Amino acid sequence: MNTVIFDEIPEGWDKFVKNITNPSFIYTKVYLNFLRKSGYTLEIITVMDDKKIVSALPIILFKKLGFKAFFYIPLVGYDSVIHLPNVNKTKQILEEFVKMSREKNIVFSKLCDMSSVLKKHKKFLTSNGFEYGKEGVYIIDIKPLEEPLEYIWNNVFDQELRNSIKKARKFLKIKEIKNVKEMEELYQSFVDTSKRHKEKPQPMSRYVEIFNLPKNRVKWYIVEFNGKYIATGISWVYGDEIIYSISASLDEYKNYPGSDLLLWELIRFAIENKYKKINISGVPEDNVGLQEYKEKWKPRLVDCDVYIYKSPLYKISGKMKIFKKFLSVA
């Protein structure tokens, strides 16, 4: 078996993804190509056996301000970091990952693992400059109940959340996006949300690319108030999982619970279509408001092992805020 690095999607990739431990849309050919069109460079470290992929680590190389950084895919929602079936080749892939990080003068690298595959390689990673830590990921479990909607409504959500959803349903309308014109009308909500988070807004072309993705793999909802689009939410759909990825809203309508209506509608969709979980990702430590918002949906908190490499340049900066925009990947 030999290690091969691809900068194009290798033959047989989607078949490999379909059979890994935790298949997800964000590993598929169509999503990886979407990222490439959004300005990122793809690198896939693979272990091959007679032209067959037996283990792989897809990563993103992106540049900002003249610096380079690696991020393990997925960029939203963590999953198993080294894809099986051949777990014995994990070390082989990690050695190549460390080598690439050095050769490309990477300023920041990050590996995330919810499967504990990397625990046995913790010493190797830390000896090569990676710092070990943990991050939390919120998962809403969708259980196969006889009357799941009624059960969740009456037994999971508290009265405050139920009242918020009732208020939203009274004043707001929700629907799926239908055409590019609607997407263009939504764009200002993405701009407003980015500015609130002190991030540079993504260009409209990025959302056009999302709109052009297969409709059976993307759930894109729009919330409307008096004929105006005030909030939106985008999710990736694949296998038995939904990843709630991108949400945005107009700042002037922040008192209307559009975000509650978005997530409730996604839960309804998950139940009706027999999905098992909704990944609503983690929360930065300094964002108490976002943490409270996610916790009111009573999700399960899953620990994710994280291995981070910080170059000397990064360490000299001494403050994460200096690199906050640089490390912002959506």
C-alpha cells in the first residue's frame, strides 16, 4: 500500500465516502468541488491498494493575508478524522499530513476527531508540535417515536421555546428557496450577519454556488415577514444526518424569532424523513448568547478531540483575535 496525494477528486471517491464509518455530504465530490469554486485548494491524502482507496484524509489549504492554513474537512460539524476501513494506515496518513504542513509553511493546522481514532497517535502528534484539546459539538437526536412531533413539542421543549415558536408561526412565513432572485434578495441578511460577527461577508457568488448544488442535498429555508425576507438557514443533507450549517438574519428584525422557526422546521423535516440526527455544531467559548440559543433545543453535547498546530509566527502574535478573520472558514 502506498500514499498518494490528490489535488483532484480521485476515481471511486464517492463510492469510498458512501462506505466510510460516518458518511456525510461534506465529504462528497459535489461538496468538495463547491469548496474549490469558493476559493479553497483541495488536498486529499490517501492510502491506495491496487488503485483502491482504503483510507483518506481530505483537507483544505487556504490563504489569507499571504499566510496559509490547513483545515481538516469538515469545516462544519465534526466527524471521524481518518476514514476507514484500514485503521492501521492512520499513522501513515498523519506522517504525510505533518510533512505537508512543514513543506508548505502552514501557519495553522487543525485535526478534529469524534471517533477516538487519533487517541493512539496522540504522542506522535504532540511530539510534532500539535497541541491537544477538546471542543464540544451539539447533536439533536431524532428518535423514531410513534408521534414524534407531539412528543418533542410536549416533553422536550420548555414553555418559553414553545411560545417563541408559536409567536413565529403567527407572524412569520417559512418556505424553501425556489430561484436565484430570492437568493439575491436574501444576500443582505448574510452581509448583516457577517458584520455582526465582525467578519468579512462572503461574495454573492458563494451563495449562487450553494443554490446550484443538488436540491436533494441542501435544505435552504427562507423566513418572510410582510413580504420581506428577514432570515434564512442552510443545511447539508446526506445519509441519516443533517448538518445545520449557515444561518443569517436582518439585524432590524432580530426581535422576531425567525431563527426558532428555522430550526423547528428543520426538526419537522428530519422527523418526517426519518433522519437520525441534526448536527448544530459547537460554540466559541466567548459566545454565551449562541451557546444559550443552542442549549434550549436540548441537544446532546459530544466531546471532540482536537489537535492544533500553531507556527512560531502564530505564537508570536500571542492573541487569537489577530488571526480571527484569517481563521474564519465557513
